Amino acid sequence: MTTSALLTAALVAYAAAWLLQVADFRGGDVTRPRSRALSVVALALHLAALLTFWLTHRTPPLSGFGPASAFLAFVLTTGLLLASRTRERWSAGLLVLPMVIGLVAASLAVGLVPTAADPRLQGPWLVAHVLLVFGGYASLLLASVAAAMYLFQFRALKQKDFGNVFRFFPSLESLDRMNRVGLAGGLCALAVGLLAGWSLSLTFGRGLALSDADVAFGLLTWIVYAAALGTRQGTRGFGPRPARVSVAAFVASGLGFVTVRALGPTTEFFL
């Protein structure tokens, strides 16, 4: 099968898994493993699509909007599965899977065509750099999802509304841990990834170009999420205010991405 066919099959499986999870949410049922099992199938198809792309184009799916979007969606889904070690945490897929579906759909719409990059910048060092950056992005996204779910669950408890949100979403303590680990791990991975990319650029005399869309977006993302982690530390724990800051960080980074993509030059590395 071609890369597009495999990725389309993965998209259909992701959509089906999300619809199953929506049905479970409406019923307030967290015990059914159907959506998680289907997501694993979708992830396997997704991996096959990425490997097919690599074999076809003789380059990993790291450059160009289409390939990079597909790869980021894969990393995000993998992070979700790793984070949801308990069935209640799998409910985070209710918010994460639509992001994955959007990224995969955008990848298919734009086309899975790699962007020609400087051949000197290819190799294991670049791959490690991109894996760290995308892993950081995925971890920070999961932290924001945990924060949003925290606000929903906090509101339900405050109003003594023991309905679908209360039954389906994880406990406040569990969401607190997801946010804390996501922020700390994501910021560390993103920082190391950006430093690795900077080192790689300096090796070939390129320097750190703040006007580059990817560099600007990476720095903006790190700053706004560092503020979210700092708010947690300032309040000595989690709560509605730090949760709102984590959600605001997601909104700010999303708006920043749209801005740098609209105003910045076409990148030769990632998105």
C-alpha cells in the first residue's frame, strides 16, 4: 500500500476510535477498552505509513508540512498511550484524538512530499533533534489537555454535578500529575532539542536565526509553557489558576504557530 492509503486508513481508525470514546462519554462509561484498542490499530497503520514514506523517499518524515504533521500526530498518539496507563486516563483521548485527526487530515490535504533540505544537515543528529522537539511539543500538549480536563472536573465537583464529566474524567490528583509531568518533561525535551538544533546549525555556520519560523515557534512555546510551570510553582501546587495558565499557554502557542507560519519564511526543517 502507498503512504497516503495507509495514512488514510489510520485516519479512519482514529476517527472511529474517537467516536467510540464520545459514545462512552455520553454513557459515562470508562471501562470499555474498545476505543483504546482501535487507537492502537490506528497507530500501527500510522507507523506503517511513516515507514513506507521513509523507504519511498529515502528520508525520514521530518521536513515539509505534510510529513512533519503526520509525524507529530504519531508522537502525540504515542504519548497519549504512554500517559494513559490507567483506563480513566485514557479519557484524555476525548480531547487529544481530535488534534491527531486534524494533523493527519492536514497532512493528507497538503500532501506527503518532503521539503528539500541542506544535505549537510541530514543524519542521526538531526533525527535526534527533531524527536526531542516533537516529543516536547507532544508532552506540552498533553499537559494542556490535562489542565483543561482539570477545570471541567473541578467545576463538576464544585457544583456537585456527578454526571458524565465526574464519572468519565480522571480524578483531580491524577490530572495534576499529568500536567506536572507533561510540563516538566516537555520543557526539558524541547530545551535540549532546541539547543541540539542550534549546535547543529552552528556546526555548518548557520547561526541561530530568530527570524526562522521554527526557531521562533520553538522559543515562544518554551516561554509560554515555562510561565505555566512557574505559575504552578508560585502557587505551590495545582488549582484552577495554574490550570487556566496551562490552557492559555496552548492557545498562545497555537496563535504563535499560525502567526509565524503566515509571516515567516518557508522552513526547510519541520512544519
